[in-house]
Amino acid sequence: MQKIIKGKVRQVVSYASPVLRKKAKKLNKMSGVQQLVADLIATCKAAHLVGIAAPQIAVSSQVIIVWQKPTKTRPNLIDTGPKVFVNPRIIEHSVGTEFGYEGCGSLPGIMAKVNRYKAIRIEYIDYISGKKELINLKGFEARIAQHECEHLEGGIFLDNADLSTITTTEEWKKMMKKKKGKK
């Protein structure tokens, strides 16, 4: 039986932190990864994020959480539960792409449109079994995973954003309200 590890809420580092601009280290051993995963999940939940990468809590390890769930900016999302990926690699993607607004826990209050693949296939290590796995993600979960994988390469979403679309989270919410009113 697996021991349940309580996660600690960690501080999400800002975009200026050097760890966010460096390629994260691949994990060769799973020792200690369960505590890291528990901390990432606790932090993701407490910060109301839909995803988080280990570099965002100042840990240079290739671990991401993808957790589609209702948030302040996207209250209508369905909670799919946290998905954990160690050493994730996007090995396939759709031809189709889509521009969509994104934000980031390391750049709070800012959103911009980023072009992402609509569907991806990720190869990763399961943090419990240590075995290599594959998963297909589409829609918003695919967007989250691509965003978090970008952090593992030393990138942030603004590196690939349409900079003419940068807005504040509050302005974005107003835009979405107006858009809904027109339907």
C-alpha cells in the first residue's frame, strides 16, 4: 500500500527567477519525487492554477502537473483531477493549432494569446511505478501541458505569445463577459 504524502504549499517564483530560464534536469531516480509531486499539487490547488512545473517552485526537475479545473478566470471548466508527468516529452501533435489566451502563476495578472496544438501525445514516466507511459491530451488539457513543458525548457508563455494581445486578467475577464453577452 502506498503511503500518502502531505504536500506543502510552496511559493511560486516570479518570471525573473533564474530557474525559470534554464532547462530543467531530467529525473533518473524516483526517490524524493513523491514529496515534490505532493508539493506541486498542493501549490497548484492553493494558487488556483490549472498547471504547474517544478521550476515554478524553484526546483530544476522535469515534473509537471496538468489539472484542468474551474478557476477564477475559467469557472466553467470540468475538474479532471491532477495528472502528473515526470520527464514529459511531446512525441506527436495535431496538424491543427489554435490561438487562446493563457496566464501563468509566475506572471500573475497578465494574459496573452498563444498558438498551441489542439492535440498532443506525451511520453512520460509514471512517478509511482517508474514505468514509461503514453497519454493523449486534447483541448485545454493539451494547452496546459504544452505551457508547462515550455517551463521545463526554460521558456515562459510570453516567449511564444502574440505580444499585441497582452492584457491584464481583469481586462480579459471583461472581454469574455462581453463576448458571452453577444452570443
